[in-house]
Amino acid sequence: MAEENITSPRKGGLSVYGTNVLMNITESIGALPARNSQFTAFGKDNAEMISGEYVNDHILIGNPTCHACPVACKKEVEVKEGPFKVKMESVEYEPAWSLGSNCGNNNIEAVAFIIDQCNDYGMDPIELGNVLSMYMEASEKNYTNGDGKLAWGDAHAMVEVTKQIAWREGVGDKLAEGTARGAAAFGHPEMAMTVKGQAIPAYDPRGLKGMGIAYATSNRGACHLRAYTPAAELGVMPFGSLKVDPLAWKGKGELTKIFQDVHAVSDSLDLCKFSAFAQGMSEYTEQFNGVTGLDYSVEELLKCGERIYNLERYYNNQAGFREGSDYLPKRFTHEPSTMPGSEGHVCELDLMLEEYYNARGWVNGVVPEHKLQELQII
């Protein structure tokens, strides 16, 4: 099974186009956030201009990869002339989205240049793209209160504002505090597409419902890596042949709990997320036992993942993240999608949270004492 998965066309997609193979896919189902998540699609032609396919055809120069990796998702690119001249690695899906679709920017050369700025300045390009798009929405709605303006898709200005943020100059001093604090400083915290202070990655919860519950319940704020539910919702399922409807909410709470526990295991084994496109808990258990000399069952190792996730949540509870801390921006729960693929949909977070808490044995996001005892945490 593992060999069949790793040599499948899905593996070839990552090898040829890198993680940015997802751009056109999420666009096609109405799950690609655009213009600070005001829309769930960027438009087919625009998405194509920042896609892995476009990168491959226009600016790709090499395929460096981790040693002996059969996936080989890294992509080295070069813009040889013009204002965005750059040679860098790599135009990944997440920053291509955050600095592209999310900012109304279809200039892939500018996207590569700004990602390289982030590399030099030590900034997260996902958070930066969210900061810039929030500032763009604030500009559009005249919320900036004399702190200048940034127009949708203005790539040259994006480069300059990125410099201002890095050096905390002008409006950059305010934006350097991140998306949530920046939006609050403009007097409109609702513009921040954040959970627990962290900005969202490249999946709209109105088009991929599992990502909504995964964002809300991630212990470190909005994150796609704690529970990568799109693997099942987009049909690139890492764990067997499971395929679920991206627009259905039912079952996503339970699915997210399983993904979180499995990923807690693979993260603890220090394995690349893409290992899961060829392996599941059986393979992880064999590897764990082979390295440690122990004799864990699949169920016992998966219980370790559950213990890890509960311990993280217990720490958060002790730090003040308690009832009501698992939420989404109201844009996702109250503003229906207007784009094909997900039109009319919102993210039914409350329904998924009830299912998720039942699966976890938590009380409104708080780990009760009996659960801690069951998992031998206390």
C-alpha cells in the first residue's frame, strides 16, 4: 500500500509542481481565500498566474530536495530581470496564496521577491500576507486613520510596506505587531482572519469545512498542520482511501480529532508531513518500535498522540485559554460564500465543535480532570 501511494499521480504532482500544485485545486472548489477572505476564490485566470503550474512553466530553475526524498517538493526559482529580480527557494503554496490571492496580487514574480524579503528579514510570509491584506481592506474601507493606504494587488507598494514592517517605520510599526493587533489598532478587529492571535493559512472554511474546525481547535492558533483535513476533503488522503465531502460539516469534528492525534505522533517522530501520503499508523508504529526496541501496538501509539494533544490543551487551559477559546472569525461563520463551488455556504463551527468536544471528552474546550486521569497526565 505504501509503495502504491508514494508512486501515485498525487506524488507526481508534488514532485513536479511542489506544494503550489494546490492553488488551482482550491480555487476550483471555492476554498481559496481572496482579498482578506472577503471571497472564496481569486478567479480562474488569476489563480493560474500564481500556481505551481505557472511557476513550473515560467520561473522554475531547479528541484533541490531533502536527501533521498522521493517526493522532492522543493522548487528553486529565478526572476532574471525587472523590479522583482530574485533567485530563491521556494514559492510554496501557503505564501503564494497569502501574498497572492489573499492580497489580490497575481504577479508571481512579486510573490517570489516578497517571500525572499521574508527570508532575509526573518518574517513569516503567511502572517505577512494576512497583515498586508488586512491593511488593504482597512484602506479600502477608510479605516486607516491617516496611516496611509495600500491598494489591492499593488505589488510595488507591498514590497515597500514589507520593508516598513521589517524596520518598524511609519505604518510598519503598527503592522509589525501582527494581523490581530494591527486590525485592533485600526479599530476594526473583525478584519483579522486569526484564531488565538495567529493568522489563517490558505484554506477557506466555507469551502473546506474540516479546516474550520481544525483552525478553531488548533492548540497554537489557526494552523493547517495540526490536522490536515484537506487531505481527505481534496481526495489526497494520507490514511487509506478515505474521501469526504468538503462542504459537509457532519463527521468533521471526529475526523479532526483523529488527524490531530496522528499528526502529534508523526511530529514527535520528526517526520515530514508528506510521509503521511505513503504511510499511516501501522507504518509509524513499525518505525517507532524498530528505533526504540519497544513493542507498541497501533492503538497504544495512537493513544500517545491523544495524550500529547490533551497535554498541550491542558497547558493552554492553565494559561487562560478556556471556554470559548475555540472560535473562527465571523466572516467564515456569518458571511456566506459568493463564489462557485461553495456558494451560499458558511462554516457551521458550533455544530462541529459539539461533535469534536464529544469525541475528545472535553467540556467546551477544557480538559476535565477525569480525562487527564484517563490519559495518565495527572
